[in-house]
Amino acid sequence: MRILLTISDFLIPVTVLFIVVFGCLKKVDIYEVFLEGAKEGLQTVLDILPTLIGLIMAVEVMRAGGLLEILVELIRPAAEAIHFPAELAPLSIVRLVSSSAATGLLTDIFSTYGPDSFIGRTASVMMSCTETVFYTMSLYFLSVGIKKTRYTLPCALVANIVGVFAAVWLVKLVF
Amino acid sequence: MLNGIWGFFVIGGILTGAFLGRMDMVTSAVIGGGKSAMELAFTMAGVVAVWSGVLKIAERGGMIDALAGKMTPIMDFLFPTIPRSHRARKYIATNFVANFLGLGWAATPAGLMAMKELQKLNREQEGTASSAMCMFLTVNMTSLQLVTVNILAYRTEFGSKNPAEIVGVGIVATLITTLVGICVAKLLERRM
């Protein structure tokens, strides 16, 4: 555990150090090139800003109106029917839509069941192997003006659903 | 597709808000949504600018080329339509590696650059995603990150006796989702 946290403390500084030293060795004008890249980065954020506003507004409206809770309630009986832990159903749905809302649910789960319970462990693994599909898809596709996303959504959903079940199964198997 | 989802969120959110008597909360969501997006963008702009700068040094020094070169076999399999020397490969390689290491903020600019390059190669009708884009985003959305440090931090905060005990299982689960994503994408590629 301590090793992992130390590695993660080192990761970003060492990556930057490595790249800058490498740049020096290759005689790159490091500072000038950095500024050039930083400018491009700012432009990128500016380009995706409208998408970001639209996304966050829609997700907040959905959460505030209670649509997310209704969706979760609709899924619950189906989850129970296939012996999927009902406590985890909300997290698996919310995770697809909003990372911050999912983190909120995760900490709720930790304080109710404890991080070392079956539910707590499974929730941790679920968070590790899934992604906020709606956010990622909108951001990347809309940045280049793609509207017809073909089979991207089904692929991402299937992978994420399999991930949720794999988390439950693996935690049962290992612990 | 995205229009439909966005509309569903907004219309559905407002209608359920009306039914459940939560219109005050919906109102503050409409007004506050833009504000929280701007706050996020403000933080994001700083971090993305720093990483874009650092990545530019790596690119100019030839590091990204070396990285993309090492990943040629995987790239050939996932993206047969992208020519070997094309820039799209470099940005995709950077995005994958940054995601893998958990450097999410470095992954985003590389990923957006990759989309720009993929759009140049796109032979589909206007506004339609190419197969390479679908594969790239599918892999991206299966969470490549090996160790989710923030989850470990929350586990520690809530008094776990061994916060890192889930790391191994997490890696296996991530591997499963990524492989499933790739398989489904390859299967659907010719049909949709």
C-alpha cells in the first residue's frame, strides 16, 4: 500500500523530469516549445468549453430533477432478479453519467457498509474498471463535429456492464 | 445519438422535477450548471496547458515517436486504417500511456489531438465517426488506468485496513473490460 502511494506521489514529477531532461539531451528549446504546447492546450480547452457547459448543465438538471433516481429505481428490480447486489445498482448507473456523483455514492457506500465489506470492495473495483461514458463520448466526438457515433455507445456500454459484473464476480472469488 | 441523450437528460430532468416538486433545484441546476462548467474549465485550462507544454517537449525530442514505434503491433491490430507514420498514432499512443499511468489530465489533450488527426483521415460521410474513432473511444472508455489512486485515497479515508487489497482485482477487471470493448468493436465494425 505504502509503495503504491509513494509511486503515485513520484509519478507526475518523475514523468515531467524525464521528459525535460530528455528534451535537454536532444537539444530541444525546452521553454519555447513548452510555451508553444501550453498555448495549444489553452486553445483546446477553449474549443471544448461549449461542450463542457452543455454537458454539465444537462447532467445537473437530470440529477436535480430526480431523473437519475428514477432510472436507478427502474433498474433495481432487474438487478435483484439476476442476484446483482441492489446496493450497487445506483453506482453502476450513475458512474456512466457523472464522475462526481459516482464519487459521492462511493463515499456513501464506504460510510454505510465500510470499505472492507463485500459491497465496499466491489464498489471500489467497479469504480476502477468503468468510465463516465456519456461525458467522454460527448467531449471527444463533439470536439471534431461528429454526430453519428455508430457503434461506439453499444461497445462502451457492453464493456462497462461486463466490468460491473466482473467486479462482483472477482471480489466473490478472491476475498 | 448525442442529441438524443442530451435531450433526454434535459427534458426528462425538467419533467421529473415538475412531477416531484423539485423545480427550485432544477432552476439552480440550469443556472449553476454553466457556472460549475466554467469553474471546471478554469482548473482544467491550467492543467491541460501544462501537460500540453510538457508533451510538446516530449514530441519535439522524439520521445512520442519512440513510444508509438514500440506500440506498432497493437496499433496495427486496433487501427489498421491509420498509416504507420501518421501523427494520429502518436497522439493515440500518448493518450493510452497517459491513461494507463493515471495521468488523466495529460491524456485529455493528447486524446483531443488524436481525434483531430483521425478526423483528417475520416472517409465516412460528414458528421459520421470513422471505425478508428469508434475503436479509439471504446478503448478509452474502458478505463485503462492500472491503479486508481483516488479510490485508494477514499478507502484510506474511510478506515480500510488494507486499502490496496483491491488493486490486483481492479487490474484484472480493467483488463476484462478493455478486452471486451475491443472484441465488441471489432465485431460491430463491419455491421454498423
